[in-house]
Amino acid sequence: MSQVRIPPVLRPSAGGQKLLDVPGSTVGEVLDALVAQYPDLGSRLFDDAGDINRFVNVFVNETDVRHLQVRETPVTERDTLLLLPAMAGG
Amino acid sequence: MTIEIAPPNPAVSTGTSPTTGGGTSPTPATVQGLVCRGCGRPEEAGLQYVCPDCFGPLEVAYDLGAVRAAVDPSGLATRPAGVWRYRELLPVEPPARGLAVGGTALVRADRLGAALGVDGLLIKDDTRNPTLSFKDRAVAIATAKALALGLDALACASTGNLAGATAAAAAAAGLPAYVFVPADLEPAKIDHALAYGATVVPIDGTYDDVNRLCLEVADELGWGTVNVNLRPYYAEGSKTLAYEIAEALGWRLPDVIVAPIASGAMITRVARAIDELIELGWVAPHDVRFVGGQAAGCAPVATAYGDGTDTVVPVRTPDTIVRSLAIGNPADGGYALELARRTGGSIEAIDDATTADAIRAAARLEGVYTETAGGVTLGAVAAARRRGVIRPGDEVVALLTGNGLKTPDAVRFALPSSPATPGNPGLAPVLPARFSAFEGWLES
């Protein structure tokens, strides 16, 4: 089980939870399991092609998964996934 | 004499933020609310910044008919210069007090233009704002909204310019400011924010690490983070650059606008402002080409442009002297890319030596001292001219968005360290305080 931190904007679609334990050995498996548990998250986390929504940034611990192996990034029970809006401006 | 200054609000709340479905404030009659840029879902003009349906960014929607009914260019002409001159096209009423932001000069730069190969170069000199960068524009709007919403404190994630802008605006508003920066930021920028009484929080990481942390802070604490949960309003401030340019040209548009790209928010908002002016009928329709500049050491948007792809691949570790543009994961990068392609513009990657050369050229030829982002912008002017995006006879506006005093090391970058010789620019050797010594050096 990896831990997934849910941002406030998504919590209404995740049973109001802030932190969830979700099974899976890759980022993709964890996200799929998360959506299986909370189907309303599906359209928010994935686009029509099944890729991670361009407006969502997914981090494993502190690293953006696009710097790793995106959906194929391996995760363990020691890892935390963080979902955040894609937003930046200096 | 010691002057004791109490902190503006030492008992800062760290309670849960109304980030979604949060409070609202009276908004101008010309503002319809927020709308998702991804799916078009409308939202109230509160502290929301992300669409609950698709996670897309929210932006302000205006009733341009109401704007047209409220004011026209002749009505604007009697108002004071500055961002609030265009208040019907901004998302919040002017605050009772604040910094004097905007109203900067648009100056002809013929000598610099000739050096860059451009016939009609104009400089939008935003080095003159209260904290010496265009960020004052965005922060003025975000701060006004924070005050209207009754927020406890201001915060920001900054590559430097925003740090000073947020700290100064918070000081003027009587709010505490929390400024998160990469720990290795230029000391001048950190000192600048400290001078205004901000709490500066150095983070061991890149700007993108700082930004990730600030997203969490904005979500969990009751602070107004100007470029996160106040971002829909903050971004609107950059539109005033376009309004001022059009007005300075006698309510018409230039052929090309060249701007630096960090997150991509500014150039896209300038373009949006031009669309608004055309729709309002305040300027005649005219196709403006948009050229963006990025530092070669952190150029995800320029790379996508050069590769002909639609995907902006983040840069993990920026490597450039242009710290103010060192955003490896630009949120509006895709929009900036689309803008450049749609308008016949380009996105140029400029190496640090070219940037430093351009800074020196602007200072020596026009008396305008710009920071590194301005050097990138001017490098992009020359690159776009070589590419043919800028054509002979074009009227080109380059946005110089920050003052060179913020990045003093850049002016000596890639220059030989040997002392200046007589008649040449540079730092002469230390001389004895005797006329004969100076005369000897002059004749050397």
C-alpha cells in the first residue's frame, strides 16, 4: 500500500479523505486502484486517452513522475504519492 | 535613534483555508466570475483557483458589453497613470491604499534596434515599477483581492522578482508576507524582500520544488498565495502591460510583441488583453505576432517549439544565470507555445552569454538597465529577426520586465576580467589619487 495525499479540491470526490492507503506496485496501478475505489476521480485524474490529465501533476515523494517513468514508476509501501494542480509562476 | 516596527499581524492563523468553495467579495460589475480554461465550467469569483471538474486553471470572465458601457478611451485619458486606470478590465476594485504600480514608459530604442537588426524597436520599460519588476502589476491585483477576501497573510513562491513585489505590497497593505524562494537565489533579491519585513523561507531545492511546497501551503493554510490560490486575479495584472502599450501607441497595436517566458502566464495574458481591446473596439483589429524568450539552460517551451511538438517536457534541473525564468515546469507553457504558433511568432532559447551581451547593449545604447530576463527578451528579438518572424519595417515591442540592479553579476558575465583600457568600457585598475597616475594610465 502506498499513501496518496488528496488535495482539497479533490477531497469531495474521495470521500472527504486527505490521505488514503492504496494498493499497487506502480504509479499507474495506484491511480487505477484509487479510481476504482472513488470513480468520480477518474475524469479528473485521466484524460480521454487514459493518460494523466495535463492539469494534474503527480509526485512520488518529492519527484514529478514525468522525471521518472510516469505511470510505470515503481512504488512501494514506503512511498507517498502527491496529487497537485499543474500550476507555477515565479 | 531606534524605530521599533511592530509586525503587521504576528498572530497569523494557520487554520484550514477556504481554498475551494471559499469566501467571495464584491466584484466589479464588469466581472462575470471565474471560468475554467479547460472545460468552461463557471465558478464564483472567490478563492477558487482550480476547476473541481477537470482540475484546469480558473480565469476571470468579463462582460465586455458592460465595460464598453462604463468607459471608453477618452474617459480613461483623464485618470491617473497606473494599473487601476484600466479598472473595468480588472477583477477587483482598487484598494484604499497600495503602491503606485504601472504607468511605465514605452520608449523608442532605435540604436538598440539597429544593433539587433530590427527597424522599429520599442521598449516597454517595466524596470521602473516600485520593486523594479513587472511583478508589481500582478501582485497589486492579487493583494487587492486578498484584502477584499479578508485573508490573513500574503505568500508566494518566487524566483526572485515576485519575492520583492509580494513583500512590498504586503507591507503597504499591512499584511504579513511569507516568501518562499530557492535557497541559492541571488542575495540581492532575498535582501530586497527582507527589507520590506517579509519572512523569507529559503527552500533547499529548485523553483519547482518551492512551487510544489507552496501549492500544499496554499491548500492547507489560510494564506493568500499570490501565484497559487490568488492566481486567477494575479495573472490579470499582466494585462495592463498591453493596455498601456496600446494607449501609448495612440490606441493601436504593434506588429510583434516579444516577452520572456517563465510560467508562460504573462505572455498569454498580454495576448488576451489585446483580444479584449479588439473586441471592445478600442483598437483596430491587427494581427500581432508573439515571440517568447527562454534561457537555453531552462527552455522547455522553446524546445517544444523547436521540436514541433505540443508537449512541453519539464526541465528537472535548470542551469542558467537567468534565475527569474528558471521554471522547469511552466504551467502555462502549452498555452504560450500555442500562442506563438497561432500568431506566426516563435519561442527562442537564448544562451547566457548572449543574454549578458544584450543587457550590456540595452544599457549602453539606450540607458536602460535590465535584469537577465530582459536580456533574454532582447536576445529573442535578434533570434526572431534572424528566423524571419520579425520582418523589415515591423514595429516591435520588447517587454523589459525587471531592473538590472536585481542581477548585478550578469553585467560582467562572460567578460574578460582584465582591467579596462582608456577609451573602452570596463573597470579601470585602482589608481593612486594623483593626477600623474591617472595621466599615466590614460597614456598607457
